[in-house]
Amino acid sequence: MELIDAKDKLKDKTREVDDVKRDITSSIEEASRAFQEKMVLEREISKSNNEKENMQSEMDKLSQVNDALINKNKQCQQSIQEQIAAKNKLVENIESQEKAIEDTDKVFQELKRRVDESKAMQKLSLIHIS
């Protein structure tokens, strides 16, 4: 009887050991899956960080290009303002020259009129003398 009880106890202990083995095996498998998932997530995080760094680098380059374009735009605006000022100065010079031409034309017309008057007076003088 003791032998049967010992045998039953041994079977119970064997079942308990087998249950513990299954639990340990299950825990190891679960830990292995969790570790693999962790490794996948770490690779994804690393990849994401690399993409973020690449995007930041591209943003920095775009910012530099934008700054260069802003500076070029300012230079162009300044050049346009200088060209407008030069054009306005040319317009003033042309208007001044046109005024001088008009004044010269008036003086010329006046001189022509006086010359014509002088010729007419000379003709009258010659006619009067003859």
C-alpha cells in the first residue's frame, strides 16, 4: 500500500514537474516572441530615426536654399530700384533736353523773325532810296 501511495505521489509529482516544464517552455517561448518583437521595434525605431535625421538634413538644405533665394530677391529688388532711379534720371534729362530744344526753337524763330524783319526793312530802305 505504501508502495502504491508512493507511486501515486510520484505520478502526481511527475505531472506537477511536467506542468512546470510546460509553463517554463511556454514562458520561454513567450519571452522569445517578446524579444523578437522588441528587436523588430528597435529596428523600426532606428529606421524612423534615420529617416527623421535625413528629413532634418533636407529641411536644413531647403532652409539654406530659401535664405539664398531671399537674399537674391533682396538684391534683385535693390537692382530694380536702382534701375528705376536711373530711368527716372534719364526721363528728367530727356525732358530737360526737350525743354532746351523748345527754348532754342523759340529763340531761333525769334531770330528768324528779326532777320526777316531786317531784310524787309532793308528792301524798304532800298526801295525808298531808289
